[in-house]
Amino acid sequence: MSLLEVNNLCVKADNKNILNGLNLKIEQGEVHAVMGPNGSGKSTLASVLMGHFGYEVISGGIWFCGQDLLRLKPEERSFCGLFLAFQYPIAVPGLTVEHFLRTAFNAHRDKKGEKTIKPQEFRQYIQPELELLKIKNDFLDRSLNDGFSGGEKKLLEILQLTVLKPKLAILDETDSGLDVDAMKLVAKAVNHLLKTKIAMLVITHYQRILHYIKPTHVHILTAGKIIESGNINLVKKVERAGYRQFEIDNVKE
Amino acid sequence: MINQYSYGFFDDIKPIYSIPPGLSSRVVEEISFIKNEPVWMRKLRLKALAAFNKRIVPNWGADLSGIDFQAICYYLKPSERQESTWEKVPEKIKKTFDRLGIPQAEQKFLSGVGAQYDSEAVYHNLKEEWKKQGVIFLDMDSGLRAYPEIVKKYFGTVVPLNDNKFAALNTSVWSGGSFVYVPRGVQVTVPLQAYFRLNAQNMGQFERTLIIAEEGSVVNYVEGCTAPVYAVDSLHCAVVEIIAKPYSRVRYTTIQNWSNDVYNLVTKRAIAEEGAIVEWIDGNFGSKVTMKYPSVFMKGRGSRADVLSLAYAGNGQHQDAGAKAVHLATDTSSNIVSKSISRGGGHTTYRGLLHIAAQASNAQSKVKCDALLMDAQSRSDTYPTMDIKTCDAQVEHEAVVSKVGEEQLFYLRSRGLSENEATGLIVSGFIEPIARELPMEYAVELNRLIELEMEGSVG
């Protein structure tokens, strides 16, 4: 049984076909990169995996740890061990980062039958993760993503990832908006997590992030379909000649 | 659940006095007679009644057509004697307060409690040190008996008896409320707290509060209301008057949570003299209809008004609330933050007035209205009136209507929060700027209230 198995997934949004028979298999500890041009369906894939309401699954299936993911609510998918680092994290004014993080963390512990962490102990509890990402304590007092820079938002996504420790993390365009230093911090945290057999699905337009997070598998997504899969060499191919070469191949088929 | 009022219990205490329902000069005279009031107050009441009868029910704002003034009971007295210690408070009444959490609150936070049970205060305790400082904190009836000169000097000077129909009604039938006097230079560090509660079917509550802060004094007055549920429409019609003398600072905090059948029509007004600061913090939950616009008349140079208000309207509720800032002197400034939440077909209205008079040069004002709509059936309107007679005023106005976004919910849910939890966090975040200004136990209660209101929000 694979960790994640996507079979012939067809998805519509606003009456438009976005994913057209997508297949993907991810095993524990693997790092999959899905690359593709704008509008190829990359973010739709991420959203559908996490259970976003705005999409209609026409056919196909998604299995995660042997469970039919399409039957589960977003929070249930989270409890199963799925995590999405958002491309555009959402602001919730007045809700502090700490309160949010603690509530989510304790929801997971509660689900697993573990004791929840008291408010006064929580900061101490996540100190290693904060240090890993060089996040200062006062960051936790701010309103969730409210007035954050692009880089701060992405760092917070990775902080959530390291605190919640899922089985599969989807990174949706995590490198956009990150400067080199922040990118290195993210890479350090992600690579640290990879030692724990976590699997990753890295969705990206550019190859930059893949210099820091080495994929074991690379897929090219165009027009809602994975049209080529391979190893890291595929990244170089994109780097040399862009995505158009694949589209032309596609037409020839 | 929104329609199941959480504090909707009531007990069966028999009032010692009860005047039959209805409003007439006889009823007004009877009230004054029972209270053994000075002649001037009785005359004032009767004059106010005449003003009430002359005025029509306002036809702007919320729908008030459901009020039957003759079906309402205007006076009720549960126990005869004013109680001075907690031990002497009747057991039944104690039990009611117990369920409202008052004794615990007292142990932890309160230093003085003036609680109004029906129309009279039954419990009153003021710290010795305040007495020494000359601070007066009494229910209004006792205040009138003990300090008739002070009351006579200020009563009705901020809200005249003919100010509006409901102020006239309150002036004619008022009972209870608080009387606070803070002498010159005295800083009251612990909030003065009072709890109000309706407890007789179909009876109105007409409390009258008067706060006088002498020069350079500081006082923070806090009140909270909860009421039992009744099927028949009920009326709460209060008047609050604040006189903030030069360089004084008065903060008045209210969290009201009336049951869903109450018409809540309150006139709150303050006069700020030179350099004085008046702050209204006003949270309105529950009720069928609320009309309330805390006002500050900045009469003295350099005075300041801060109004922070929160309104929550659920199914069948209309919260028509806002603020009025009246700049009458130079270098005055006002800051109004109004937040509203509408859910399940609830209706919130922000109705505000900013008036800057010709002589009020160098005035500053900032008005911010945030409305949160929880669903497509709910409604929110904003009516900000601005009347500015100077050229050098700095005025900012901002109005934002937002929805509890599907994207916000999805984001929080993707981390393992249920839809209810996520909604609760979003709403708590929305009201956080107000919650953080409240005394601790009120902030806790407010958050509990929000949680309660959000339960079952997912259909």
C-alpha cells in the first residue's frame, strides 16, 4: 500500500476541466517534485488533496494510508497526516499565531489520545522548532498572517509543518516570496524533517527550491496531466529548454 | 444555540411592592411616593411623563412597533431593605447571583459590588479606603436619599428629560442604576462594578446612572447584564449621564446580553470638560432590538472621546448601535471603533454622528466600522453622518464589511480544526480589539459567549 495514490483524477472548477486523468504514487520518505507552467493544474492538485470545497471531482480516486481521502473533511485529512503549506496563507486578524498553533497542535494530540499541552507550557514545547527556523518568540504574539511579509508567511507555514509533523507534506510554491536566507532556513527545516521518513510533494514553477530540497522523483504537469516522470535530470531538462518542449511532445502524441 | 438563552433561568421571588402594568401620572406618583422622594424629583418625573406622551415613537432606526407601553410594569421591588453585606442578602437572590458567577467574581476581582435585582439594589459593598477618599458608589435611589444636593445639581443636565422619547420615559419611571461621585484628584484603581438583571415577566428595567468625576480624578465603571427569557416582549430603557470635569478620565464598560425578547433602548451621554478623557466600551449581545449610541460632548479644549463598540445580531435580532462624537472646543479628538457580527439572518446597523462645530478648530477624528457577516441571510448597514463646520479638521473614516471567508475556514480546518472551532477562532479574533480592553473576567465571559453563539453555527 502506497502512502498516497492518485488514480486517474479528473477535476473541474467553474465548469472548466483542470485535472484530466492525473496519476501519482508516493511512498514513505520520498520527495516528489511536480513542476509545470502557470495554469497547468499544480495548485489545484494541492487544493484537491487537502479537500478544498471549490473543486468538483469528476472521476478518479485518492487514497492516503489506505483511506479514501475524497470522503474526508479537511480536518480529518489533517488528522490522517496530510499537510499543505499554502501558496497564499490566509490572514486571521486578532487570532495570535500561538493560539492558532496550540489549538491545532492540541487537536492532533487529542485525536491521538495524547495529553494536550497547557498554554503556559506550549512555547517551551515548540522551542526546538522555533530555533530551527530562527523564529523569535514575539512572532507568536502576532495576528495570524496579518500584515506578514511574503517570507514571514512562508516561514510560518514551515513552522506549522515542523510542529504538526505530518506523514506527507505538500509544499505549494513555498519558494515564491522567499529570499535566499529564508530559503536556506526552510531547506534546513525540511531536510531535518526528511530524516524522519516524512514524504514530500513539492509543487513548483521554478527549479530553485529543488536545489535545496532534493527530489527523488520529478513529474512534469501540463494541461492537468502528468506527461513525464523521471529523476533529478528532468529538472535540468526544464532548466535548459523550459516547459514548451513537453507541450510539443504532448501534441505529437 | 442562539435561541436558547444560556442564563434564561428565573426564580419565584415575590416582590414586596408591585405596581400594576401601565403608565400614567398615577403610576409615576406612586413610584415617587414609595421611594419617598423630594418634591423636585416627583415634579421632574411628571414633567418627563408629559414629554414622553408628546413625543412619537422614533420612526427611524429599528422597528419599535412591537412595544406596548401599557402592558409593561414600571416598578417592582423584591426586598424592602437595602442589604449591606453579602451574608444578609436573601438566599434565593444569592442563588441567582451564584449562577451568574458573582460571588466568585467578587472573590477574585471585585472590590465593590452594586447589584441591581429587579428595580432595587439588594447588595452593596464599598471598600473602606474609597469611603475615606470620599468616593461615593451607591445605587441611584440611595444616592438621591443620601446626597440630594449633588443629584439635583447634575441629574438631567447631560441627558435632558425631553432629549428623546425613551430618555423621557426613563426620567419619569427610573429606578436603581448607579450613582458615582469621585472627588477631585482621586484615582479609583479598581473598577467599580455593577450587575443588572431583569427578573419579572414583562417588566421594564429603567435604571438611571449618574457619574461625576471631579477634576483630575480617574474612574472605571463596569457593568454586565444578563436576563431570563420570557415570551412577552420586555423593555429595557436606561439613561447614563457622565460628567467628566477638567483633566479627569472616565471609562464606562458595558457588556449586555439581554434575552431575545428585550427592547434595549439606552441613552448614554458624557460631557468632557477641558483635557478630560471619556471612554465608552460597549458590547451588545442578545435583545430583540437594541438602539444605543454612546455619545461624548467635548466641551472643553483638548478633551478626548474613545468609543469602542461591539454588536452581535443573531436570528430575529436587530442591533442598531454606534457612537456620537460632538466636538465643541479646540484641539479635541475622537476615536470610534465599531465592530459588528451578524449571523443567521441577524441585522446590525452602525449609526454614527461626527459633529465638529465651527469653533472646534484643530479637531481630529477617526471612525472605523468593521462588520462581519457570517452568512448570506444576515445583513449589515452603515450610516455614518458627518457634520463638519471647520476647515482644519483631520477626519478619517473607514468602513469594512467582511465575511467569514471560506478560505479562512479551509486554512484553519486544514490544520485539524473543526468548522465550529475555526469559526469561533475567526470571530474571537475579530472581537479581540474589544476583548483586550475588558477586565479579565469579562473577557473570559465574552469569549465563552462567542463560543456558545458559534455552537451549531454549521448547518
